[in-house]
Amino acid sequence: MLPRSSIFRLRQRSLLRALVLSLGAFLVSLRLAGFPHIENLHGSRWQLVALVVALWGMAETFRCINRKWSLYHAGILLLLYTDLMILAMIVSLAIYP
């Protein structure tokens, strides 16, 4: 029997769920801004939904931090900084004229 992933169990911590939420929100935000065609970049009100999903992903990443310092803890901090950059990109794409 295969072990079940904790990605669908919302009460358990899941780093995979956090990564999927954050990166998925970023990709959706890029697509909503009209990314493949650089001359057609525009802001969209729907990017606020992507912003909320990215915030949820950042909260899931934060839940994975251990109290004791280790290399795993350092990796989670790097992922939190990455989530912060994703949030900044989504906000900048949402207010693009």
C-alpha cells in the first residue's frame, strides 16, 4: 500500500502544498497579465485572487518552520523570501497600467 500524501490533508503541514500554491498563483498571475505577449501586458482585478492564494502558500510555508535551528529551517527561510518575491511580483503585475 502506498503512503498517502499530506498535500490534501489541510490540518497537516505540507511543504509541497505550499510550493504548489505559491508557484501556481504566480503562473496564473503571469497569465492573467498577458505574459506571453509583452506588448499586451495589463493589470487585472482577478489577480487579487492569485494574491490571496499566494498568501495562503506563504502561510503554509511558514507552518513548516521548526523551532530549532537547522539547515531545514534555513531552507524554509529561503522559501519564505521566495514567497515574498512572488507576492511583490503579483502586486506589481496587478497595478501595471
